[in-house]
Amino acid sequence: MNIVFDFGAVLFDWQPAQLMAQHFPDLGATPAQAKKLARAVFDHADWRGFDSGTVALEQVVSRTALRLGLCEARLRNALAPIGEQLMPIDCNVDLLAGLRDRRDSQGGIQLYFLSNMPEPFARALERRHGFLQWFDGGIFSSDVKLGKPDPAIFRLLVSRYRLADADTLFIDDSLANVQAADALGWQTVHCEVPERLPGQLTEKLGL
């Protein structure tokens, strides 16, 4: 079985609404306002371009600040350090460690990642977190100029590591990404609450 992990909100704590509330308390004074602002910043073509390595951070900052009427310096302060600030979700890193141990002692499991991640953030995660070495391989969107849910990035992972679709299980917090994997014949787990993932995976695989 090939088990493919997303990173944000699966292995790393990613709460964009809280980030916006922290840096723009005037515009994100309530949870609903903070969520709306986060959607405006991150669910946009500019951010998707940053994810896929076709738009630079400074372009994202300047375009987003202009589009939303935000202070450019405050927005830069919010976005630039994200890669350094993403923290592991301990229970799911423990889950990954258990899968690594099972792979190393018994075989039958391969571990991969498929993450929409801007290049500077990806390099920060590689530098800061040794557990990324536990994976047998993986793809960051910015390194290949593609992003989920584009089927092309899923197919690239399959071809690069010679995976069989039916033997591949994909874990992601985004329903659109899960549905894209479903359409390719992958098995999937929709990780809506990170702390529930160990139980979801146990139920799915009978581990």
C-alpha cells in the first residue's frame, strides 16, 4: 500500500483564519470575518500561482494588498514567515512514525507526500523537520509548477514512483483534492479534523 500525505492541516498545523485575525485584528475581529479574509487571500489565483511556483512572494504580497486594500507591510509580515512557523501536528507525526516503523520491519507500505507548498516554505520545512526524511518520495507543487487538484500532479507522482492507483491511499484536508484522487481510482481519506486521522486510517486499513 502506498500512503500519500498532504502537509497543511494534516501533518502541519495550518489555520489561515487565525493567521489573518492575528495580523489584521481590525478586519478579522470575528471568526466569520477572519475566515472571509483568509478565503480572499488564500483562495485566489495569485496564491495558487505562489503554490505552483509561477508567482513570487513579493508579487503575491503586492497584488493581494492592492486587491483587498491591505497594508502591504502587514501582509508581508503575515505571509513571509509561514514556512518557519508551520508546526507539526504531533499525533499525526506519531502516526507517520508508526507507519515508518511498520514499513521498515514488515514491508508492505511505502510513504509519500503530495503538498501544495510555495518554494520558500517547502525549503524551510525540509531544513527544519527531519521526519520528512521518512518518506520514500514526494512532490511539492512549486517544484513541478503544478498544483492540486489538477490531475496532472497526481499522475506525476504515479509515474515518478511507479505507483498503482488502486494500491494508493491519499490523505488530504481539501475535499476538492480528495475528489480528484477519487476520480483517478485512488483510495482516499478526507482529513477534516487532524486529531481524528489516526482513527480514520486505522479504520480504512485495519492497522
